[in-house]
Amino acid sequence: MGRGDQETLRIRLAELDYRIQNEDGLTDEDIIDEVKRIHVEETGRPLNEVGLFHMKKDQENHGYSTDANGTSFQLTLETEDGKRQEDIYVVSTGTLTDEDWWYNVLGIGVGSGGMNQALETDAFTKDALLYHGANEQTNVYGIGHSQAHNHLVNVQLNNQHFDDVYTYNGAQTNVYQLLQEDEDFEEEVRGKFNIFSQDRDVFRSINPDELEAFAKDYYGDHSDSIHHTRSTSDILYAIDHLPGSFELGNVEEVRTDSDHAGFSDAIASVLQEDLQALSDFLVPFGEAYKEDGSQGVIDMSVENALGFYLNLEDSNLDFTKAREASIVIVEELENANYLSETEARETARDLNVIFNTIENVYDHAIERRHEQDSDGFLDDINNFAENLFIDLFQGGGSYKIILERRLENLMDTFEGLGDTILEHHGLEALLNEQADDGMTYKDNELYLTGSDGSGNKIVLNLSATLDAYSSGMRLLDEQKE
């Protein structure tokens, strides 16, 4: 298959999957009718049959534990030479919720949140191919948007279920994720970089550029089957700059937003060592998110601070560099017109409070321990007990409240960016970049624009027209019966 009309067909199937996950009232009959209509609009060819398989709805005891979801479409048609053609599109659902955005940043961007969603997408793919009765003659494609790029590429690198993977505005593959799940790759990395320690954090001591280059070479044989179309205006484009993220396959870039410079430059402007410090700072929070979601991030921060206070555990956190990286990103978002001057100032303030609050706990713990070391044994025990009550039960409570409040402020600020972010992260902007002259897409419907003999503009909702035609033909068939 080529990329022309088939490209817009694939994007619209990914859009339709979002509707399936969001609209409870959408029946399988509705979905099949829509697939048939979309196929005619994009290829000009009718489908003979459409088969559906839902990742969760069709498997009551599916056993999936993550937010991963998806729909597979089995499309059967007759080719021009009269042969039967069967295509299966396995669509992995992308980013739907606030929790998914946490996963995009911490699980995928930082690479510490594991690959559970990708593993469950792999299991769904196997179930879908079995359900549809796929064979060697069946064309099998993986389709996805946003974080689904990460899911599908990881599936393809490990199991090669698909003839091709087509993804849009995706969250990139991360080498630290792969090291957690691909034992063969881990073994090769250990040999290449002479790693003998069983402590998995040691992988982060390897130069990220060298590690990413090695991963590209290791997985290079599968890259020809991966196709990624992305907007340079997409926020996930910026995550590429985080240590461990790397790009594979055939990439087509378009710009969908002429009013903003894009998020990528904001991240690229940060010194690599500062970006590394920020990534190291976020690593444990990705692991916490994997287990307990966004609330786990707050709890992990408190737990880490408590552990340091009680035990003075080693900490290689560079608060200064992590703070500087965050502030530079905010400044660049202001320069790119994503944040107003006031929003940038308030965001920088909230970030400073978060970093200062966390850093103060660590500094205070060291001071307390020095005080105890200078006292006698009994005084040391009494003072420690008293200080523990004051610091942990009083200070710890305020510490958690401060973090929650400031994180809420940040979420509110970036919700204000929501429309811009979602517009150019979403699929509709990409669809309209791919569309021919006189064609536009809105809410997964196709509009044709032209003019009459007098030059007056005419806009036709082709999707609604085809729906009306199909309904009319169905009614006629029922009357004949």
C-alpha cells in the first residue's frame, strides 16, 4: 500500500478508535457503517466485509491491568483483478486522559515507567490476529497516535507482528524502557559497555548519545517497516531531546502551527547536562507512576525525603541543574508564545517552590544529623525523637501540601495551553495537511469545497451525504422485504 489515500484512511481509523473509546453509545453496527463510509471516501472502493475486535469490550475477562486499549479492523474487499484482499488494522489507542500524559512524560520520556502498556498491546495484537483468522496472505498493519507509537514500535521491535507500522505524532521509543524488557538487548548492551553490576541504574551512567546510537544499530533491521508522520508543532516532539529517546524508521515531518515556534526548540535550548540532571531527578517518579499513578508521584516524593531524613541515603540529585533546566524550558515556552509573560513568571515561581521545598528537606536532614553527632548519647536519642516528631509529622504534612498545591497550579497553567497543544498534537491537523486542495476534515467528516458558475463558494459535507444515501438505500431494502 502507498501513503496517499491510504494515509488518510489510516489516520481516520485511528481517529475512529478514539471515538469508540469515548462514546458508550457507539454500536458495532454504527462503527462498521462508518468504516465502510470512510473507506469509500478515501479510496473510492467499497468494502465487502468489516470485522471488529475490541481489546477490552470483547474480552470480559481480559486480565489487562493498564490503561492500554485498542480496536482491530478487518477489511475485506475485491481487487481490480477480482481477487480477495484482506487487511487487518490493529489500532492502539493513544493519549486519552491526564494519567496518560503523566505516562508520556515519566514512563516514556524519562523511560522509568516500564513497558506494561506496550506488553499488553502485544498481547492484544496476538488475540486480534487469532480472532480474525489471519494467515500469510493477510496484510497486517499497526496504527497508532501519540503514546501508541511507543506501544506499537516496541511490539514491532520485539515480535514483528506487522507488515508495517504507521504512527502519527508519537511518543518516541526509549532505550531505558527496552533495557527493562528485552533481555537480549540488555545482554548486548552489557557486553558493549562492559557493564557487570546488577544495579539497573548503572545503564544511566552510559553516555546517552552512545547508548541511543547502539540501540538504533541493534534494532536497525526492523526500521524499514516503521513509518512515522509527525508535526513539528507537536508537544511530544520535544520529548525526543530527553536522554534515552531515539527515533527509528521512516519519518515525515510537517508543520501544522504557523503561530508558534514549537515545543522542540524549548527543550533543545537546555544544556544536555542540565537535561540529564532533570531526567535523573524524574526517574524515581516514573517508577512510582507505574505502580500508583499520579498520586504515587506525590507519595514517592514524600517517601524519598523520609528515607533520606532517617538514613541519610546517598543522593546524587543535582537540584541546581534540574531547576535550571526547568526554568529555561519555561522561558523558551514564553518566547515561542505558548505562555504569556504572567503565566511564565508564575510557572517559574511554582517550579522554584517545588525544587526548593524538596531540596530543603535534604539539607535540613543533614543539619539535623550534624546536630545529633555533636550531642551526647542520651541527648542524641531525646533530640532525635523530638526532632522526628516536629520534622516528619508537622513539616512532612506541610511538605506534601505544598507539593500538591504547586503541582495543581502547574496543571492549571498547562490546561490553559490545552487547546493549542491538543490541536497540533491531534490527528485532525495532520489530516488537513495531507488533504488535497478543496478537501478538509472536521470531526472525522470530509468536506468538499468548490464554487458554482457565479463564483459563489459551495461546501458539501460528503460524509453526511453518504450517510444519508446509505440510510435511504437501507430503508428501500427494508420496504422491499
